[in-house]
Amino acid sequence: MFSPVTDASPPAARPLVVAVDGTSGSGKSSTCRQVAQRLGLAYLDTGAQFRAVTWWMLEHGVDVHDTEAVAARAAEPALESGTDPTGPTITVDGRDVSTQIRSEAVTRAVSPVSTVPAVRARLLDLQRAVIAASLHDGAAGIVVEGRDIASVVWPQAEVKVYLTADAAARAARRAAEEGGSDLTATQETLLERDRIDSGRATAPLVRADGAVHLDTTPFTLEEVVDQVVSLVPQQVEGAT
């Protein structure tokens, strides 16, 4: 578990949870990691957990479009998330798969796996355990990113943020991350992911009550990080 040593502790007398939800390509990962570093908090990427389960299913020949088959094996992979924002890791059965989970095959398969209630229930327990651990033994707290953090995973979070961006801007960012992939195809993939995430029956992507909406389209990463960090004293003061 990440135990930050920093002078930039959040202005709260108790541990802090910053819950950040939003659409694919809106800048959640980069924003959350930098916010966590600035505030001296741990960091959890729940999307990496879903990707890790998806990678495991593909490695074991499970048909990711067969809901019953995925559900039947959802409890098998042993997952562990490293929460250091300077180098977050994800291991499956003791193997670091941080690189493998970003493959095109996993990206194509993660949405159907993520809609399976058994997968979501299994990871919900894991996510809550990681968050709870970050709030004990003198820890400062954690920044958690995903699609249902403020609405389902940890609705009592002191700070709730919902990030979005224009589809074209998101596609350009994602294409750049992937080494210049086709913009049109990337945008279509992102919009399809939005449709699936928003339309699934279990824990759909929504803006939670009390979440501050930030459209990141016109801003640089540093500007977005500044805005999220600036919310912390305001939101914590309002919650105490």
C-alpha cells in the first residue's frame, strides 16, 4: 500500500477520498495521478482492474461475450492494485500486467466483461477494501477514478468530480496515447464505450449527486489538475 511522505497534505483533519468519474478519454488517469501526487494521497485506477479481469478471461480462453461463462470464472483471478500514483501497478495471480491490459484486444473486450454483474460485484468488494485501507493507520486518503465511484463504490466521498470532454478531443488524446491510431475509428470506439457504460443495467456511468462537472476540452492537463485540487478545501469544508 502506498504511504506518501509529503508536505502537501490535504487540508482535512481526517483522511480524504476524492472520487473521479467520467467518460473514456476525458483525462481521468493523468488528472487523478497528478492530483494524488500533489495532495500526498494514494491512487486507485478501477478501470485497470476491469482490464485485468478481461485480460485474464482472454488468456484463459473465456468467451467475453458469454455472460454466464464470464460470471462463472469471475472469482478466479487474484488481483492486487498498487496505489503509488508515481507508478501504479496491477497484478493478476502475482504477475504484473500493467502493459498487457492496455492492448487492443483488451480494449475491445473490456466493455462486455465490465457489464457482467458478477465481475462488478467482485471488483466492488475489492475497490472498497482498498479505499478503506487508505483511510486507516495514519494514511492521508486516496484518489479513485472510474465510472461509478461516486455513485456506487464510495458515495460518501468528500470530493466528487465528473470529467467529460468533447468526443473529438477525447479521440485525439487517445489516438496520441496509442501512437497515432486512426482518429475516426478511435472516436467511434469511444462513443460505443460511452453507450455501453451509460446503458448497462448494473452501475451505469452517471454524474453522481453532488459531483462537480468539469469539461476538460479547452484545458491543459495542468489546468484540469489545478481545478480539481482547488475543489478539495471547498468540498471538505462543506462536508465537515
